[in-house]
Amino acid sequence: MLNYLMIESEAIPRGLAVILNTFDALELDSVKPLLAMNPNIFTIGPLQMMQQYVHDDRLKHIGSNLWKEDVSCINWLDTKKPGSVVYVNFGSITVMTKEQLIEFGWGLANSKKDFLWITRPDIVGGDEAMMPPEFVDETKGRGMVTSWCPQEEVITLCNLSGVCLKKKTIYADSYVCAAYTLPSVYVKKTNNFLIVNCIDLVHLLFYRCLQM
């Protein structure tokens, strides 16, 4: 990842134009040094909010997801009251220990709130992500756990009360009233800084924060 970032950074001065999926109000302090490297840098985000204005069937199958989406969660969300669901997604590459997964899961269970929890099959260091039967019984009827989802569509729904994200900071800032972060590696810590310091109504989330 570090080598990739170095290679991309070295290419910035050579670009005829560089387009960034962000906006100045969020990341101007980060964009300014890039402008010194190349004045033809344009912030045109959030791109996902422009989808409703682009009517082109050729673009329907273009996406950035690395995992197959489970669209059944949309129907499940439609059965919930507005502002009642917590959406949790650790991203497409982050891994954690089994103990961390279980502790976080019980935080959701003890919150007594409805939740949509995205847990990739390999999120526990290559092992299958499994929660104990007691967790399933405790959250029956108010929680949905699936491997992936159409994230942009989920976040635009009005029945979310907040999101817990490993990345996609720009999604949270664009659509919901509150965001919870659990930074780990790479850009996640930078995203956490932006969320906590630049976006209102945001809370720093650790494993037990939902037990209130």
C-alpha cells in the first residue's frame, strides 16, 4: 500500500489533470499541497450524489465494490422506521480478531437498536466470521448480518440513524446525521481525523460505545 501511494504521488506532476472525489470544504488542507505539484487538480465530489442526475444505461454496471452485493438488505431496511437503523461496515480489506468481532457484535446487541452489519467471510484473518448462538437469539428480528451490500444505496436511505465505517468518509458526510469510526490502518486514521475534527454530530466509536 505504501509503495502504491508513493508511485501515485510521483505521477501527480505529470498529469494533464487530476480529478479527486472529494470537496474543498472537507479536505482543502490536503488538496493545497497537491495544487503546488499540479495546478490542474479538480475536486468534483461527492460523485455518488451525482448519480441521480446521470441517466445513462451504460453506467449502471460500473461500481467500485470488491464483493458481491446482497440486495435483500434493501427490502429489510424498507421495513424499518426512519432514523432507526445503525449501519456497520468495516470495508473490503480490513481484518480483525475473532475476539474483536464478538466484542463489537455484543456492543450492537446491547444497544437494543436495529442494525445492518456487513461482515465479509474473511474479516477474521481468513476464517469464517461467526457469532455465537446467543448473539443470534438476542438480536433476532432487529439485526441483519450479511457479507456485502450496495453501500451507496444503503446510506442514502432515510431510515439510518448513523453509520460505522472503516472508510467511505465522504459517504457518511454526504448522507447521514452521525458517523462512528473505528480506525485501523492506512487511510483509516486520516479519515477518522477528518470525521472527528471536520464533521458535526460525530462520535468516535470503540468496541463498547453502543452499550449506552
